[in-house]
Amino acid sequence: MTQYAVTNPATGQQVASYPVATVDEVEDAISRVHRAHRTWARETAPQRADLVRRVAQLHRDRREELADVIVREMGKPRAAALEEVDFSADIYEYYADNAEEILRDRPITLLGGSGSALVRRSSLGPLLGIMPWNFPYYQVARFAGPNLVVGNTILLKHAPQCPESAALIAELFTAAGAPDGVYVDIRATNEQAADIIADPRIQGVSLTGSERAGTAVAEVAGRHLKKVALELGGSDPFIVLSTDDLDACVEAAVAARLDNSGQSCNGAKRFIVVEDLYDDFLEKFTAAMTAVTPADPTTDEAELGPLSSLAAAERLQDQVDRAVSQGATLVAGGTREGAFFSPTVLTGVTRDNDAYREEFFGPVAAVYRVADEDGAVEVANDTAFGLGSYLFTTDSAQAERVADRIEAGMVFVNVVGADSPELPFGGIKRSGTSRELGTLAAEEFVNHKLIRIG
């Protein structure tokens, strides 16, 4: 049975399947990206930027087609799918617009002696990208965009349930005029991916995915002394310390939890509320969560679609059931129909409950009551994850103070859904080891070459 298949999670129907790469196809793919790097790296930054800009425009030109594919592949509501395509185009465009600045030489002021010194950024070579299913276009854009303008070439292994969107991305690069081997899609198995990482022609690997996948990739990369970038899971806190508009705060909380049907690494998952706001927040939050119902993702009105697969919904059901059996209170939801999962609210999740340490990858929220700011920070940081976080407060001094204390790669104060191409994305602890988006993304796989002239 093939590993790569499109199974519509809304219907459970498998609509297409594709064979995995052969040994010869893997070798050919590596050879192509290796050969292409020799000339691609010698192109000027504006020349490479022109290609990336054309890819951005093709995303805009074919946005409807691109969106329809991922609705079918992983159940993303259609409006959200269109937004993802648009955001991906914005990302490619950002790197095209900033390619020359990203690659500008950085002079160094010498402490003594004559002459000059500078740091020049240059490409490392062919890179392997291992991408997940939850944002099929966006994840690729934030990896491929910066690395292509730097001069690296891309070998892309997408998630097995996203073969059609993966093929479409490769098609866009070809249509944009990419030289052969600059961007290559491959349907590789995990074992083949390990062999690709080990190949001396591949200079680095970037993975966005689970802790388990990150550990496996990092182990192989470490054995072969390869640069690795990891973007992993998260259990982001949403801290409410004060507000002059509780309804708006609750609206933001629901949006942060139900984004991508709850399947965002940096979605808010733990809602930490001070004592004097807790009861009112819980009541309004529960009402707002349960007012959103799972719907056919192909409709423009759908806010919440199915989870990415029946297996994903079954795993989430098991997590919720175990949380309740271990003492948590099921305030609302907790039901499943096929791959569709109802918005769910839990309270009373204590430190001895498995749910306290797990990531809920679906529309499930755990709400915590805390006494004060110190208690909120303690609960927020009491996790193995450290991706993003959200903080709501009317006190600007408190905002700065708490933002500084939160152990995470990102802190959003009084705002959700504020990701943008220029803002770096990434975490600490078990949430990853790197940054994507912004200029920092272009620093991950480059040679920072010192040139000292006497």
C-alpha cells in the first residue's frame, strides 16, 4: 500500500493515491539539487529574488485552485485555506523584496591593525525540508522563501497526506521559470529521508512537526554533522490578568484556540485566568466555543472543519477521555463524529493529570484559575513546551514585566492572529531550535564568512 494518499477527512473517502519514490528517483532528486546549487548560488540576489517573486504571484493567480486542494487533503475550512495561500504569497514576496538587504555585507569595526573586515553571507548548498500537513503551503513558503534567495536549493518531502498540494507547489516553481533542480518535490519514506540527510551532498535539514519526528531527524542529522532546524509542538498559554472588554478578550481567546480547527502549533491551548475574572471568563468562553459547530469545510461559512484525519480525531478523543478519567471536569464538548470534533472546554486539570503536560491538537481548551500575576506565570511556564504565548492586560508596565518572564519564543500582548512575514517565528525548550520568518529565517542555513583584509 502506498504511503502517500489523499483521504478527504470530511467524508472519509480516499480520492487518490501515489507511489513513493524509488531508489533511483531519490538518487536523481539529490543529484539534481546538488547540480543546480553550483549555478543557483552564483546568481545575483536580484536574480534569485525575481524567481521567488514570480512564485508569489502564481500563488495569487491560482489561489482558488490551491485552496480547494488543501480543503480536500486535510479538511481546512475554505476561507482559511484562501487566507493561507495569500499569506504564503506574502511570505515569498517579503523575501524577494528584502533579498539584497538580507545578503548585504556586514562590516566589522577592527579593534586594532590596518585594513578591514566584514561578514558575507553565502549559501550552504542543497537542503532537505520535511513539512507537515497542517499548513501545506505556508510551512513550505517560510522554509523555501528565505533559503532560495540566499542561494540554497530545496529538496522537499511533504506530509504523506499532502501529495497534491506538494506537487502543485513544485508545478508553480516550474511555471515561474525555476532552473531544474532549484526546487524538487519528492515522495520519500521516513527511511529514505534518513538516507537523504546522511548523503554528503545534502548540507542541512529543516523539519516542522512533532517532538517524535524532531528527535528522529535531529539524531540522524547529528550523526552526520548536518545543520538542523526544528519547529515542533506547543502548548501556548493565554493569560488573562485584566481587561476593560471581556467580550473582546473572549472573542480573541476563541479565535486563538479554533484557528485551523485547533491544529496550530502556536494556537492558544491553556487559558490561565486570574481569580476575579475566572468565573465570567469561563462562562462567556464556554458559550462562545460551543456556538461554533463543525461544518462542511468546502462551504465559505465554515469556521471549524474536521480534524486532518479520523486517526487524529480518535487520538484527541482518547486524550479528552483520559483527562476526564484522571479528574478533569468536562465543561462542554468532548464528542466526536467521524473526524469532526466538537469544541471542548476542560477545567480542573491538575499537575498529576496527563493532560497537564500534553498538547491538544484540536479544538480542546483547558482553563486554569490562578490567584495573581505570579501564579499565572508559574502555570504558563510549567510546561516542556515554549513556542508562543498570549497575554491580556490593561497595565502596560505589567505587560512588559510578564512578557519578560514568560518562557517562550514569542509573546503576543493584547492581540491574536498577528503573525506576519517580517516577524520571526519559533520557540525554545521542546518546541524547537530555530527561527522562521523575518530576517532571522535567512540566518539558519548560511555561511557567515569572515573576510579580513590587511
